[in-house]
Amino acid sequence: MLSEKMQAALNEQVKIEAQSSQVYLAMASWAEIQPGIDNITQFFYNHSDEERMHMLKLIHFINERGGFAKVPALEQPILTFPSISHAFDALLKHEIFVSESINKLVDISLQDKDYATHNFLQWYVAEQIEEESLARTMKDKLEMIGDEKSGLYLFDKDIIELSTPKDPMI
Ligand code: FEO
């Protein structure tokens, strides 16, 4: 059974994951109307879907542990960006914020001696390490190539390989 505090914190994370999905959906929609970055656009759409999956996983977990997952109201995300680099900067900052939030959940699960939730959260801890690392790699690449058309063309090709998991077991 989840403590009240744990349940409230997990529900807050439901909102954060749902909001993340909206944030990346907005990036995807903006990218879709920029010329020549189809793969970057698809990356944002895929990322938005992944965040929804993160949210659903939490909803099922809360309900299965005797709590009640509350579907949250969401804020309108930022809709436009000065450049692709700005969008990826925002993505990295957002992922760092999500990681901090997951860490707080882990703290609460330990305070509660709630080892089932602690175990469940390890998936999110690992996921955040990957997502932050991917976002950093992309931001660094974009800083190197800049926003010129030729660089972006190459980045748009690279992003398929960059965002494909390296581990064949995944
Ligand atoms: Fe589910 Fe990218 O945080």
C-alpha cells in the first residue's frame, strides 16, 4: 500500500510525464513546419509518445498498489523556438528537471521503506540516465555544427542512429 505522501508524489510525477509529452509534442509540431528536418521532427514525435508511456506506467502502478492515479490538467507548452539548438537546449534542461523529480521520489520511497516503489522507480532512474545522456550528445553535436543548413542536414541524418538504442537486448 502506498503512503499518502508517496501517492501524492507519484501523482505529481504523472503530471510531469504528461507535461513532458506535451512539451515534446509542441517541439514536434514546430519542427514539422521547418524545412528539411523530417527525422528531427520524427524524433520529437517519438519522444512525446515515450513520455506518454512513462505516464501510463505510473498510472498503472499507482492503481495496482491500491492508490488512485489522477489524470492531471496540463499547461500549454512553449510552441515555437528561435532555432533547433534552442529546442534541444530546452529538451536537455527539461530532462534534468525530470531526473531531479525522479530522485525526490526515490528519496521518499526510502524514507517510507517502500521497497516495491523503490524497485519500480529504478526503471525511471535508468531511463533518465539514458535520456539525459542522449540530450547532451545532441546538444553538443548541434553546438559543433551550428544552425547552418548543411550542418542541420547532417544532424537530421545522424539523429536516426543517435536515438537508436545501442544495446541489442533493448
Ligand atoms: Fe519521462 Fe524524459 O522523462
